[in-house]
Amino acid sequence: MAAAARSLLLAVLVILAATATGCASYVRSGVTSFHDWPADATPRTYRFSRTPAQQDSLEHTSHEALLRAELARAGFVEDPQARFEVGFTTQVQTRVRRIVEAPPPMTFSSLYFGHFTHGASFGLSFPFAYPWGPYPVERDVSVQDRRLTIQIVDRLAQPPRRVYEATATSLGDSADLSSVLPYMARAILEGFPGQSGGPTRTIDVPVERSRG
């Protein structure tokens, strides 16, 4: 019986480990985009543009480095004499949301193995829902509304004009944009230039382990 118990325990642990591994984390963004992208835009050369308020911003410089990697992933090539100028703005606002929470489930131990007088034994606890109260409760929580807007101007057009604009919004606990900005930019640039207009698209981008 002890050997059978150990074998079953090992099988359960393997299943739990596989389940935990399969739970990938991601950054979810709502993306809206509009464009009049020129058909002859090959290669996609670009340079960054800045507003007067962004000129001496070290934070903006850091964010440019993050976007540079995502633009390269989407097929853009940085060039001082580029055809396109890429500008972007970021924003973080704290919002209060009301959520409804269910009480934690009760648990009971349902599997035991061993002899009545001696030997090894173990138990597993499984949750089950309350058949009656306590009832769900409402509470207010603070969340961070993070926003990234990208605009692209065609310098070759006469006069130069905006040919692409897109916004990604993402709700989360952290106000640190650096940790989510690459994934929001990747959501915007997925399938670039993509469909113009239409409903907001929900895009989940898996978090890379190297970024944390």
C-alpha cells in the first residue's frame, strides 16, 4: 500500500507541475489604429521625433530604446535620413474600479493511504463551493490605466503628413511603464499596418522570462 501511495503522490505532483508551467503570464492591451499607409513604403526607414517637452527627458530616451527594439521586430530600419518620423506619447493614470469577490472555498481532505496501525499516509485537499453564504463582497481597488500612442509621419509626402496613428491601453497593478511598454508596442505593431479603423482589438502578448 505504501508503494501505491508513493506512486499516486508522484503522479499528482507531476500533473500539478505541468499545470503550473502551462499558466503563462501576458500583457493584455486594447488597440485601436488608423492609417493611410503608402503602398511604396519599402524599406520602412524611420527616425524618432520629439515634442519640445520630450527633448531633454531621460525617461523618454529610455522608452525610445524599448520602442526601437519593437520597431526593428516589425521590419523598421532606423536611419537619420529616414522617410518616416515616429513620435509617441505615454500616460499612466490611477483609476478606482469596483470588483466583486467570492469568499475562498472551503477544503476537505479526501485521499488517504496507509495502514490503520502503522505506515505512511498522505492527504490532498480539494475545494468546493459554499452551498450557502457567506455572500460575495464588493470593494474598490486602484488600478493603473497605461496608455501608449504612436504616430508616424511621411516626410516624403508634399506636404509631410501623418499616415499612421495607433493607441494601446492596458490595465494593471504597476505604474512602471518600462515593464509593459515593449508588450504594448508589440501589440500595436502586430501585423503592421493592419486594418484601419474598426473596433478595438484585444491583444495578449506573452511576457518573456528574460524581461521578468
